[in-house]
Amino acid sequence: MRSFRRSLSGSLMAVSLLVAACSDNADLPRNTQTVNGITIDIGVMPAELVKGHATAAGAPGALHGGTPAMSSSHHLVVALFDSKTGARITDARIRAGVGDRSYNHKPEIALEPMEINGAMSYGNFFLMQGGGLWRIHLEILRPGMTAPVEADFAYEHASP
């Protein structure tokens, strides 16, 4: 009986941790938030929508090395602004990670500078298979900063 209780207790704890991880994602901001003086706006779209877009310098070429052929590839775009002045931030280095459940590791993909309608943003491609709530984790580092600004977002991804 004691081993059954211990097993049941362990199972209940695992389920409660999973539920807590999923509900944490639901409470995250969806498109914009301000952290340490930086207003962060994000957008996610199917990779096909940015096919043929020019590079950051405006020269024709493959954005981020080319649009992935996989239908479940998506493009994450991030725009940064000084929260006091509203000025666009163009000197940041950003790393991003995307996960479909509890996301607990360091961002592994660098977001590259890119120009959209004459304004500098950052972006890159991510594989997002299946639907549901995804977590996007950003680490933003600007010149003179000793530690990155971190921000988490939730993205509701529909199944294809």
C-alpha cells in the first residue's frame, strides 16, 4: 500500500507540474511587452509569406539564408523600441528559442537584422510542427549591457 501511495503521489506531482507549465504559457504576453526600458513587439507568420524578401542591407538575396522548404517553418520577427522615447533600437543582438511546451533551455537561434518597410527589425525561421500554445523566449543584448534582457511570449499556433 505504501509503494502505491508513493507511486500515486509521484504521478500526481508530475501531472501538476505539467499543468503548471502549460498554464504559465497561457499567462504570457502575446505580442508586446516592456522589459527594462525596452518595448518588444513580436510577430509570427508562415515562412512562405517572407519568401523573396530582401536582406537587411536592402540588396536582393535570400533572407536568413533562404526560406525553409518545410511547410511547418515559420518566421519570427522582433521589433525593439526605447520605452521612454519610442525610438527604434537597431544595435541589439537577439537570440531566440521556440518551444511547444515548457521551455527551459537557452535560446539557440540568433535573430538577424532585417529591414521591413524601411525600418530595422530582427528575425529568423523556426520549425513549428503541430498546433497549440508555444513559448517564445528572447535574450536581448545591447552595447554596454552586462546581462541580456529576457522576455517570454506565448504564441497560439493553429495546426495546418
